[in-house]
Amino acid sequence: QVQLVESGGGLVQAGGSLRLSCEASGSVFRILDMGWYRQAPGLQRELVATITTGGSTNYADSVKGRFTISNDNAKNTVYLQMNSLKREDTAVYYCNAHWRFGNYWGQGTQVTVSS
């Protein structure tokens, strides 16, 4: 089992920045890559960004150039630096850890961007 604990969400004005953190514990050796997904009210959960243990990254087009995902393998932690936030970035952000046979999810952290 892998446990994921997110932190760093909150309320921010449009144009502002937030940094999300997700610390993994348990059987972390299983993890192939980690990432962030988000779900806004009434919408499906969508990919935001992913990063492999080797550092390769992937971003949704809607956040390219504004968000940066990074990891600290020594701390089993992945980060999401979010800059130039827009109202449409408002959502619950979920940390994800992908392994060979499936996914683990965090409990989610709310990000609210006000105008």
C-alpha cells in the first residue's frame, strides 16, 4: 500500500501562486510515476501534470507554461508550483501515484482562485 498526503491548497487571487505538496509513504518502491489531477464541480477528473521517478514530465495544455511539477525522491515528495492562476484553475487537486497494477490517490486539496 501507498499513502499520499497532500498539502498547500487554499484561496488565492487570480494571477497569484500556490505550491502543492504530496508526500508518499508505505510501499513507495512500487511507484512508477506520480502526478496531479484536478476535478472541478460537475466535471470529470482531469490530468494536470505527471512526473516519472527519472524526472520526465507531462502537462495538460491548459497549464503549460504556468505550472511546474517536480519531485524530491529522497523525501518521496512531489510538488506542483502553480503560477499565474486563473479562475478556471479552481478545483480539488488530487495527488496520484501510479504503479504497475493501478493507482493510489490522495484525499484531495481545494484550490480556489478568486477574481
